[in-house]
Amino acid sequence: MRALHVVAAASALVPISTVDLVPTAISTVDPATTVAGAGSLILGLAFLARGASGTVDAVGTLRTTATSPTGLDGAERRIRVSGRAGDVDGETLPAPFGGEPCVCVEYDVSELRSQGKGQSWVTIDGGEAGVPFRVEDGGTGVRVDPAAATFSLDVDEKVKLDAGEEPPERVRGFIDAVDEVDDTETGYEVGPLTIGDDPRRRYVQRTLRPGDEVTVVGDSEAFPDAPVGEVKSRIAGGSPFVVSDASARRTALRLVGASAVSILFGAVALGVAALLLSPALATFV
């Protein structure tokens, strides 16, 4: 008779303890923390993917065989050509800061803003563009359409301004023309402190001008309508497809450097994600 009482008591304890434990575990999961963790996870994976892509492009740039434009015959293959950039029928783009004629251009406008206990440069406007150009070597050229290319260009203009400081004329024209980038004159610096909006702004420009040295890595394809002076091939895509104003080796180093930064940010974001998502994961383990 006593044994029956023990069994009954034990069986009564099991469902009670299970019901008590489940709400306790669920209550430790904060929805806001979980959402932030999921966002960090997505951001980390995006940075890692970008870093991996840049590394692959760097390896591809070095491994691709250098080819002279005169050796192209319309066959489809991956190539690397070097020479001088030349415009096609006089078509160029104006450089953002100054308006000089270019065939490829990148620019970035950023502000120094307070981020927690420190400050960092935050991009407020930027972009890149390119028009068809020629890679000329020994009097022969091959056409390049850079619309889908990755640019690797050196900085040829960098201007830093404080609030109230009048920008140079080459930057003033850009500020007046672009609505997204207006003057910033509301902040003041007193020693290490900033009163009002952060006043510092940075304007960075990278360009490829006609006559500049250029290296292009991409896939050649037939171009039967090429005018006189161009071979019957062109480059309009590829994996990798890179337009650079440096040698293949220096271009690869640039790509690896940019990839390292992306991979570092990706690893940090994944670490934050693991920390924020650990309570949610614990409920399913």
C-alpha cells in the first residue's frame, strides 16, 4: 500500500515540474535582443560574403594571363590587358570635384559623427560610374564597357572641411549641384568637444582619366563592329571583372586589403550575433 502512494506521488510531480520550467525558459528570451541578434547575423554574413568575393577577385587578377590587345581575335576567354586609357568618340564623364574629363569615377562624401563614446566617418553620399573606353597599347586598342566592373582606383582628391570653412571652388560646384549634400555650418568645436552637429566633412574622389595607365581583367567577347583602330574584341563582363589604374600585383593587394576589412567587420558582427542570440538558442537546445 505504501508503494502505491510513492508511485502516485512521483507521477504527480512530473507534469508539475515540466509546466513550471517551460515558462521560465521562455521568459528569459527578449524579443528585441533576438531581433538585434538576427540583424547582426545577416550583416556579418553580408560582410563575409563581400570579403570572400574581393579575395577571389584578387586571386583571379593575379592568375589571369597578361594579353596584348594585338593578340585578341574575338575568341571568348579570360584576359588581362594593360595600357593607356583612351576615350571612345570623345565620350567622358565630369569628375565630381572639378569637372575634369574621366572615363571612370568614384566619389564619397562623409561626415564625422558621434558614435557612442567615439566618432567615426559616416557616408552621406557616394557613387561610381563609367563610360566605354579603350585600353591602348602600341597603337591598337580594345574596347571596355565598365558598367559591371569593380573599380580599383587610387585617390586623386581628398578635401577635409570644418564647419564654417569655405570649400574650394572645385568642391563648391558639387555642393551646389547635389541636393543630398548641402553645407554644414551648425557645429562648433571647442577643444575636443563638438557643440551642435559634428562639423567635419570629407570629400574623396577616385578617377580614371584618358591617358592614365590602366589594367583590365575580364572576359573578352567578339565585337565585329569595332571601328578602325580597335580589335574585334571587347571586355564587358567576367568573373572577376576589374578596372584598375595600377599593375596587376598592386591591384590584387588593394583587393585583399579591402577584403580583410570586410572580413574583420563580418567576424565582429557574427560575434555580436552569437552573444545576442545565445538566450534564444538555449531554449531549443
